[in-house]
Amino acid sequence: MAESQTKTIRFGIIGCAQIARKVIRAISLASRATLHAIGSRSIEKAQKFAALCGLSETLVKVYGSYDQVLDDPCVDAVYVPLPTSLHLQWAILAARKKKHLLLEKPTALDVHELDRILEACQSNGVQFMDGSMWLHHPRTARMKELIFDSKLLGQVNFIHSTSTTLMPPEFFESNIRVKPDLDSLGAVGDLAWYCIGAFLWAKDYKLPSIVTALPGTIKNSAGVTLTCTASFHWEDNTVAIIHCSFLSESSMDLAVSGSNGNLHLADFIIPFREDSASFEFVSGAKYSELQIGWTAKPEELIVDSKLPQEVLMVEELAGLVEGIRDYGNSPNGKWPEISRKTQLVLDAVMKSIDLGCKPVNL
Amino acid sequence: MAESQTKTIRFGIIGCAQIARKVIRAISLASRATLHAIGSRSIEKAQKFAALCGLSETLVKVYGSYDQVLDDPCVDAVYVPLPTSLHLQWAILAARKKKHLLLEKPTALDVHELDRILEACQSNGVQFMDGSMWLHHPRTARMKELIFDSKLLGQVNFIHSTSTTLMPPEFFESNIRVKPDLDSLGAVGDLAWYCIGAFLWAKDYKLPSIVTALPGTIKNSAGVTLTCTASFHWEDNTVAIIHCSFLSESSMDLAVSGSNGNLHLADFIIPFREDSASFEFVSGAKYSELQIGWTAKPEELIVDSKLPQEVLMVEELAGLVEGIRDYGNSPNGKWPEISRKTQLVLDAVMKSIDLGCKPVNL
């Protein structure tokens, strides 16, 4: 028991965003992790949040500043769900304090900021990972097997992904995600992050060469993007389309169309259910004689998940941190690379929007 | 029996394309229609095709020219599955011979040609309809009810549609659909026709204002398009994306994303099965507490069809022709208008491809 407690990775959280509640639950469900501390800008806010989350102050330290969390020597890793504009400052400080980093997406305002964060992580020997939970679901691994089996999906030719969520009227007035000084990336940072991550995943992280925002971008009066559609083109002629919006009902579509097959799911970011997720896949579907039907229709493939994807994310990070802390491993370079490529493409989308939908070469 | 025979609409077919076999079957299953004659460029071709289709020459006239079909006074309506480059000539001639017209899609090489065909139909008082079968499926009508119910789907914000079909190697060498002198519109004419028709349908035939082909167009050595992706923008900020290709496995996706709900189906052009079709629909889906799932997932709505969609198409045309022939009705203007708008948008896609993906204003 004592040994197991020592081995557990102790998390601190700075900021009281709603998403932190989900991660607190994930940490509580993860066998390798415990929540050690939370911090907010005031002790009142932190205490209120701790009460909301049902945290016991005898088990979890509740601090009235972010610095106190980062200065707590018992904290191994820090989860940062702060507004994007604050990531640079606090992520770098966390890394300097030798805290491993779980940074909420979008990781930074642009790749230059992210590079400074990643440099701080590297020079301090800490692990970096962003908060893209869906990458940790076993369904994602199962889908990847099918996509990368040339006899099943074949060559990836077209990818389509959406991330939309209808926000209530008050969101557009007051939420940090539509305030230019806090989250100037708007729906691109909050939603397109997933879609970009999805097509990069489907292309095995090969970057597109041309990024083009499409007509139809909607911004609020402060200039923050609420809706955006963009296209991506690879030199091998793969095309991807993403659509993200705060103005449409929830959708999380991912469709990958290949020379031999097709994959589709409608809940790639957050599965409809926690314990079991599915996707549709079909390979070698032809039309029947006279084209009055199909020889095969998409099959629903079900992937059970013993643990929610965010728990698996915490476990993955905790495992890496354990390797570094207890076995002298180096930080894993895969996760920062995924984040960096996602941010790089996201920057190009923002640039194309700024240029009035002109194509941007990557 | 004699009266019913008189009332039946007698079809002639000019050309022996594979798709004609499907329409011959549809005519045979339609209560209001009979097949009276088929014609090809030679009597040998026509006889061979009649035998392939199991047609009895005692019941169906088999002609060695298109003209003979058009000159047969017993033919009320003509189905024209000829290569697109031949539509102008033969569709106009059919109209002048007072034959009602079921014209395979794409209707013409461009809207100027189509306008000449439609003008010929109008001045000769004959009905015009193109061969978009899916518009006649009861599923299409059911989906439209949901899309246009503002409490269900809400405002249409985004439409995504694909039409892909993997062609065998010999297709790219010899098929008329990739020969510039026969079907210069390639995949745009053959496949994007459906996707354009689908988003126009979802927008109640309001035309987009900007049409942009996207990087990634693939052409064969003769310059005929094999793969194309394009975006469409309306003044109300609706965005539509279409993707069509002869190089990807079969897909026929249609997704309509609204402010309150989402609709999706993977077989909108040809249903997986003839007797029953389905689509997925969800309205008012939110994320559950902590965003660990959804409050609602898309529901599969099943629509049975007593008759295949192509039979319903033939019945629809036959009913209109009957109204004109037997009751002095005027030709119905809805079908030519749908075709004309589809062709107009298709022309803009071709123009944008020709301009190297520059936006084209409609």
C-alpha cells in the first residue's frame, strides 16, 4: 500500500474550467494517478470549485494561486485547463518547476508559443501531452488498424470531419472561448483542433501542403471565429475537409474514404456512451446487378472500453511520468509532435481566414 | 383492359447504356408505363441489347436507329441514356417529335445546351425530367419533412455530400464517361450531379452565391476530371462541400447539419436495399453532465418502399404525361427547374476547375 502510494503520479490542476471536473473524475478513476492539489486565482474560487467537485480538503490541497500548485513538491504533473492566452506563461513555469504537463487544447495561440513551451519541457526533462482524449480510446486504435491495412481501406483519399456544438446565447456574450484577449482562436482552437487532429491521425501525421479556409467563416463582433470550414490538400492528392461551429447542434463526424473502403463515425471526440463505442466500416462494397442495391453495407463495429478515454489519457501520461521519474526514461516525443503538427495546421487555418480564404502553403 | 392499355404511357429508349437495363426493369414494374421500343445505332446492337434485357420482339419494337424510335407514333415518352455530348441533338429532336423526355444526367454539357433542350420541350408542350432517381424515393420526402421542420433540424448550416465509385482499370481507358468528346464533364457530370442535387434539395433549391473547386482535382491524360472536391457558399452563410471520385470505393454520403439537429445517410443515391431504406437523425442532442456522453444519439429512421425509386420516377413521369395527353394539363415546371439549377451549379464547378480553383460567383 505504501509502495503503491509512492508510485502513484500526483496531479495538480491550475484553473477551474468546467473541463477540469471531467479530468478530476478521470484522475480519481485512474489507478496510477491521484489528485494532489487544485489552485485558482483566489482561495474562495478554489474552495467553491473543490466543493462542487466533491473534493475533500483533507485529501486534496486547495490553493488560492497557481504558483502554490507549481511550488508544491508533491505535485508530479500539472493539468492546465486555463484560457489559451495563459498557456505560454503557466506551461513554461510548470515545466521549469519540473512538473510534467497535461495541457488543454488548443495548446497555444500559435506554434511559436507552443515551441517555447515544448522547449521548456524538453530542457527540464518533463513529459508533454495535450488534452485530446479521443486519441486514447481503444476505438481509435482499432480504427487505425483498419485504415492502415491497405487491403481494407486502401489508400486514404478523402477525410471529412466536423466538430460543432450549439452554444447558448449567453456563451456568445461572456464565454472565454469567444473573447479575443483570452481565446482569440475561437471555434478554430476549441473545435477545429479535433478535426485537424483527426485527419493528421488518419494520414499518419503527414502534413498537408495547402491549407485553405473556405467562404462562410462567421465571426463575432470582436472578430473571434464562431464558424469555419477549411480544406487541406496533400501532395499525394488526399483532400480533407473540416467544419467547426458554435452555431450548429452537436456533431463530431469523422469519415475516411479510401480506395477500397470507408470508415464513418458520428461521435469521434466524445463517444455517445462511455462503456462501449462503435464505428461503421465497409470494404469492397460494390453495386449489385443493375445497380439496384449494394453488395455490402457499412458494418457497425463495436469496441468496448473498460475505462473512459480520459482515464486512459491520464493513465498514459502517468505511465510515461512513472518511467521518467522511477526508471530514468526520456520523455516520449510522440505526444509533443502530435500537438505541434496540429497547432501548425491550426495556425495555417487562422492565417487563411485572416487572408480572406487565400490558400496557405505549409 | 383495353382502356388501361390506352392509358398506359409507352416508352421508347434510345441508346443501350447499362443504366437503360435498370430503367427497362423500372418501366416493366411501373403500372402506368410500358416499354414500346428501343433503338440503337445498328439493328445488331439493338437486338443484342434486347436479348440481354430479356425483351420479346413481339412486345417491344427493336429499331436500328434512334430516329425510328422518335418517329414511332406509339411512343409517348423517350428515355435518353446517351453520352452527354449527344443529349442536345437527340433531346431536341425528341421534343420536336412531341415525345416527353426522361433525360439521363448530366442533362447537357452546359446550361446553354440545357436551355435549348428545355426551350424545345416547352414549345412542344412535352414534359421534361432528368434521371435523378433518388429524388423519387419516399425516404427523400421523409427526410425533407425533418429538414424543413424548424423545430427539428432548425436552420441548415452545413451540408456534406460524396459520390464516389471505384472504377476498374479498363474504365479509365475506354469508358465514355472519361472521354472528352463524349462526356467531357467526367466525374463532375456523372457523380457530382447527385451531390449538387442533394444540397440544392436541402436548401429548397436556393442557389449558392460562390462556387469554389478545391485543390486536389485529378484529371486523366485527356483532361477529364476523375476526382473533384468543391465548396459552396450561400449569402446566409450556409456552406456545402461535395466530393466525387472514380478512384475511391463506393460512397454516397449526405449529411445535413442544422442549428437544432443532424441528418446523415450513407446511401442517398442508391439505397443499400430496394425494399427498405433508412437514415439517421437526431435533434437537440446535448452532452451529458461532465461531457462524458451524449443525451441523445442519432436514431435510425426506416422508410419502406413498395416500389424501387426508379419505378417511382417512371410512375411520376408517366402520371404527368398522362395528365398532359389525356387531360390537357401543362407540363410540370418543377422538374426542369431542378435540372436547370443543378446544371447551373455544375457549370460553375467546371469553371472553377478550369480557373485553377478560383471562386466563381453565381
